[in-house]
Amino acid sequence: MPTETRQLIFSDEELIEALTSHNRMAADKLFIGRIVSCSVPPGETLTVRLTIRHETTKNDYDMTFGAEVIGAALIRYCLEVNIPLPRRARKQFGLVGGRPAISMCFDAHP
């Protein structure tokens, strides 16, 4: 039987929304403030660099997150906007065309 692969590729706006929502719901906050810019450095691994404006001081600071944090945020985002993510699919987080993506693989025989 064939193996099915599916990819979800996210825009900067979707990534910002995902990280903001994830941070709002997390017990341990990733950052304090509002994301003012987001960039995905070119390369082979999924990382994101955020510029955040602190809530009280209004100063900007930069933070970098890796695939573990980004993956959790993207999964939460998909659940919030009703994008189905099959439980049995193997999920990998990476870059597709320089954009953050979730790749899911469905094996015909588990």
C-alpha cells in the first residue's frame, strides 16, 4: 500500500498568531509583551526569531525559538482553527520553501 504525506505550510501572520495564542495559554510564558516582528532564518532547521515589545517598559527585545516550541504552537493553532491533525500520523516540523511547516506521514500499515 502507498504511504500518504501531507504538509501544512504557514505564513508569518499565522506563525505569529500561533505563538501568541500558545504563549497566552502556556503555564510558563515564553515571552512578555507583543510580537512586533517575526523572521525565519534560512537553513535546514526550523527556528524563528521574534522581536517583542515588552508590555510595561515598551522596550523591544529579541528571542529565538526552535522546532519544539514552534511545533507545539502550530499544533495548538491548527486545533483552534479546526485544521484536522490525524493522531496516527507521524509529524515532523521543518521548513518548506523557507516557511514553517508540519509534515505528516500516514503509513498504510501501522
